[in-house]
Amino acid sequence: MSKTITFSFRSSKYEGTEAKEIFTFENLGIDEEMDDNLLKVEIDKLFQEWVWDKLNISYSIVIDEENAYSSEDRQ
């Protein structure tokens, strides 16, 4: 029997906002023999993607610097 991972979350702020799904390593494309540290990083990445998909979250990160330039400035 293959290993499984359960992803779940519940919002303490928004009642009824929760989800839970069980995946096999195979479903997620994870090698069961992967190094524990790499496995933890990969599962964390997949969990974040899963939560963002469930909540339909989009985001951006803006760092404003005085001497910042845009990709257009590189021409």
C-alpha cells in the first residue's frame, strides 16, 4: 500500500471555509524514497498550491525601492 498525505485547512475567521483531501504520493508525483528534507520542502510547496487553489487566492508582492528599475530600463 502506498503512502498517503492528508491536506486540510480551516479558517478561524471565516466560518465554513475549510477543506480536506487525501492524496497518495503517486497522485502528487512524489518519490516515496525521497530524502526527508527534500520531501518536507516538496510537500510544503504542494500544500501551499493546494490551499491557494481551494481559496482561489491571487497575490502579488511589491518591493518599492528608490533606485528600482523596471524591465523596460534594461534596453
